[in-house]
Amino acid sequence: MTTTTRRRGRFHELEIAEVRPLTAESIEVTFAVPPELEGDYDYLPGQYVALRAHVDGHEVRRSYSICRPPAPSTGSGNSRISVGIKRDLGGLFSVWAHENLKSGDRIDVMSPEGTFTTNLPDLDHAHIAGLAAGSGVTPMMSLAAHVLASSPTAQFSLVYTNRATQDVMFLDDLADLKDRYPSRLALHHVLSREQRTAPLLSGRIDAEKLGAILDGLLPPARVTEWFLCGPFELVALCREMLERRGVPAGSIRFELFTNDADGPRVDRGRPVVIDNGDEVRTIEFTLDGLSSTVESPVPANEAILDAALRVRGDVPFACAGGVCGTCRARLLEGEVRMTENYALEPDELERGYVLTCQSHPTTERVVVDYDA
């Protein structure tokens, strides 16, 4: 896999081919991709799609990682794309999905996006290491299967932490993958609330345990590239410890997941009243070759995305939390304050890209281009 070039995601309505239970609180949802859309839904291992539905009268979007490795396009109409959805306590979308989605239903699915994928030009003799927590294993399923199938000398090591065995998503699939590649896949389940034979694999992963894992299971000197996926605290700890041990930042790829209950607000694009005397920011943006302008009052403290949605309902976004990068645009004029950024790579920042869900104008006029 040699490129992570971004393309702007677009929604298409796809039919659900299968809903498969994984655990009591997680499912795998597989969508059928018609032949005419195969080109829109080709993807790299580790990428994600956003799902869009109306729940309780509101449009809701959530991003979910693709859990199966890419398959060659056949043009036969048998293409599939699968995601794992874990039910979150209080999660608006995930609870709705678990209770309502079934085979034959149709739902809006955005074309794949994301840069959580390997940049190695050659996987021969590569050793890829993954550390995942809970539903963070979803992109690892695609990555591991792809890496191991791509080269007879590639290795993949996965440290996967959950509370107990019953919470492990893709348990049988991981076992099958281990049976297929017994000498090249190292699989380590760490359970925080269930005692295992090896003390290293029991209990919560804190700094001390992570250090022991890096010393005993995953010595950084033997790893070519790292993939981290889980809650912010765990990913931040792993990044810090790896960099402290001399691993270059460019060899560490990470993706955060947020609880569905903390997903994007359902009132995005809400009306905003500009009172007489309010200082305003003028936001100009280009999307699909069409330019639009919207004024945003400074007291409203709107992000560019929120303001743009008031005049264009098709402005792209998914998580709206600075994590997925779907709302990315290039800043052409003016200046912004970006609150959070967990999605853009350093080279993208250097080229002027911003996350519009997190970017607040700080100059009188701001111009961004979603098509760039």
C-alpha cells in the first residue's frame, strides 16, 4: 500500500446484506455495493465509512472502521463492505442500529476515507504492530488480514485489551486468522477484569504494564510500523512511551474513537441571529465547484462547519469531533483557531488544511476550499 491520498467522501444509499452478532453488545453490518458504485467504495485497509440516518427526528452521522480487507473488484455486483458497531450506553446511533438494522434495509453510507493505513511501499519482512482497545480492533482486522496476505514474510503482532472474554469483538475471526498464519501473527489478549494465566495479560494497561509489554512482547527495535486505536488516554500513553523509546513519530499511526453518546450534536447548522452591532466574520467556501458565503456573528463562536451547514446541507462531516477528518478543507485566505486536531497529518497542516468542525475564524474574512 503506497498511498493515503484523500478523496472527499460522498453518501450513497446502500442495502444491508447481513447483520451478524459479534458479542452481546456488538454487531458486524455488511453492505452490498452495486457494480456502478464499486469505484466509489474501493478502500485501503484501516479506512472508515460514515453512516447517516434519521433517529428520533434528527439526522445523525457516525463513523465506523471497515473490518474486512479489500477484495479485488470483479464487476460482478458481489462487492461488500463491512463495519463493526458496538452498542454504547446512551449512544443515540449505536443503540438505534442494534435495535433496528436488518438485512434488506437501506441506509446512507459515505465512501471510504481515512489515513489509518500503512505507508510502507513494500511489506516484505515488515513487522507491523497494533495495540487496540474494545472496538478499536475493527480497523486492525482489515490491516492484519491485508498485511499477512500481501507478503509471505510480513508479520503482524496485535495486543488487544478488553474487560473480559465475552467483550472481545471478532474473537472467532481472530482465532481463524491465527490458524491461517500461525507463525506470522502474534495475538495477545489483555483482559482487565478477568484473570489470565500470564500476569502480563491481566489487568488494566497502565504505564507500568505497557512498559512491560514493550519489553517482553513488542520490543520497538523489531517493529517497522505501529498502529494504535482506542480511547484518547491509552493512545496518548502509547505514543508518548514509544517516542520516548526512540520510535520516530512518522512510524506511529493512531486513530481515536469516541463514545457514541458523545457524538456530534444533532443541532448543527441551527439558525443564528445576527443582532445589530454584532461583529461578524465572513466565511466563503467552495464545495463541488460552487462557492457560497455565510456571515457568522462573533458572539456565536461558530465553527466554519456549523456556519457552512446553514447555507449548504451537503457540507461533508461525520464525527465533528476533530477525529475523522471528513470535514477537511484548505484554508486559502484569513486565519482560524483550530480547537482540536486528531486527524490531519503534519504535511497536511503545512499545506494549509484545517478541520472545519474545529476551526473558528479569527479574521474578518476566511476562505476555504473543500475541493482542494
